[in-house]
Amino acid sequence: MALVVFFCSSMYDLEALADELNGLFSDVPVVGCTTAGEIGPAGYLTHSLTGASFPSSSCMAATGLLQELQQFESRVGNEFAQDLLRQLEDCHEASSLKSVFSLLLVDGLSLREESVARSVQDGLGRIPVIGGSAGDDLRFERTCVFHGGAFHNDAAVLALVCTRFPMTVFKTQHFVSTDNRLVVTEADTANRIVLEINGLPAAEEYARLIGVSLAELTPTNFAEFPVIVLIDGADYVRSIQSINEDGSITFFCAIDEGLVLRVGRGVDLAGNLEQSLAKVGEEVGSPQLIFTCDCILRSLEVDRLDEKKRVGDILRRYNAVGFSTYGEQFGGLHVNQTLTGVAIGTPLLDEA
């Protein structure tokens, strides 16, 4: 094996799990993270462990750990990514491997995903970055990434993978913008907290715009009605993490004062996913593996719609392995309520 990637529930005894992983894969690089739910051969899972390995006969990998994210500087992330890239380039075998991608796993409570993703993508140039923010089963207490035989907080893991198989990265989200506008008029940007929307208390105004009372607001509402920002002509979702006692709103993504948002409306999550994965199959052939970083709010929405089996069957049919996240990375962006992924395809017969 050239690399092992795993995703596990935070309910495990993480020290015991690390010992077991180190015993099983003592000579193999292993990366992973804790989750808010897992995706594997049985579809959507909870309180479990799932993962995949890459064979050394057709893949090469370089991995690294970026620590102390609270003191993170973009220059450090850029150099970190370039150092890993040089490690791959120094291996002459890598020149025969035509597909390269990177998997970024970040402490989901670090509040540093935007800056880390941006600087890593800048350092890697055209090599695509996909990934997710580690979770802790919706407790929001301690999220971890795994590298070098141990779990780490306030850290990010990057794995660069070269393979001879066809590969594509993708993202999919099933929300469209409505006409309901939200202007962030006061915010604690460092902590992703919005205090006022449209000049009114944030939670109160959000509740009014989606048609419920403040007392009725629940995580189900957040999953059903996220907010959307327009970036370079494309819609990107900004999801709510929690409503605070003072009536402010904490988000999973960076929020700035003056930002204009719109309430989002979901359109057939399962159908959208099926179409997206079918398109992926057209690009790379029948997928051997699709790594999926899927927002926990999508899982909550699937629960609400009673479509867990339908969506799980779709993921299983396309050999998806991944986890429910506290946010997703795609390129240099940190997004929410989105599924980001990398699909490893099947080579044509004359390429096998």
C-alpha cells in the first residue's frame, strides 16, 4: 500500500484506535480524521470507521501535517504544499503517473479552513484540492486529524496522490437562490458570528425570512434554508452552525460585514447527486473509488426527507467512501452544504 485514508467517529477511544492503526499499518502512511458520520460500503453510517487504501503498484503519495493553525500564516501553508509537491517530483516513478490530486483534512473547529485551503491551493498551482473539515458527531467540542501515528487538534493534513488511473474532482450542491436578501450589517468576523442581518437581530431576521418563529428555529431549518453567496457567477452555500443565546448566529464558514446573502431553497438532493455521479462516471469510467466529503447538514436533510436509504444506495453504487463534515474544501474555497469529491476511474483496456 502507498497510502491508507480513514474516517472515524469521535466516539472511539482515539488513543486505542491510533495504537491499532499503527500496529496494522506500521510501514504505510496513514491519514484520516474524526467525523460527524461516515460513508462507506453500507452507505450512510454513524459511530463507525471507514476508509480505503491506494496500491503502490499504481499510486504514489506524499503526506504532511500542518500544526498550530491558530497562528497560521498563508506563507507557511504555501511553502508546506510546495514542499510536499517537491517530494513527489523527486521520485522518478511519479513521471509515469498521469493523475494527481490532493486531499485536505482540517480541524473542523479551528476556524482556519478558508486561509488554509486558499494557501494550499496557491502552493499546488493547478493540482486540484478537495477535502473536508473534521467533525465530532455534532458535539462541537474536539475535532481531530490523524497523521504520523497520532490524532491532532488545531491541525490540518494534506495528502498528495499520483495514480495511473483516470481521475476527476467535482462538487455538487442542490440549492438555488430565492429573492429573500440578507445583508450582514454587524458581525464578529474572527469567530464567524453574525450579530445583525438587515439591521435587525440576526436570528430574529433569519427566522422571519424563512417563515418561522424564533422559538421554532432548529438545525433542521438550517439544513433546509441555508444562505447563498454569489462568487464569480456561481452560487456557494454558507451554512448556519448554531443560534446563540444573545440572538446571534454562528456560521460554519467565514462571514464578513456588508456581505449580501440570499436564502437558499433545496431542489431534489438525491436526484442532483445521481446526476452528478453519473457525469463523473462518464468522465472516468466506472469509479473504483470516490472519496466524498459531504456536509453534515446534507445528512440531516436526508434524514428529514426520509431518503437515507435512497441516497445511501446511490453512494454505495458508485463506490463512495468518505464522511459527514463540518465544511468542505474545493480548490481554494471553503464551502458548506456541498459534497466535494475525487473519483478514481477505471482505465481503458488499452491503458490497463
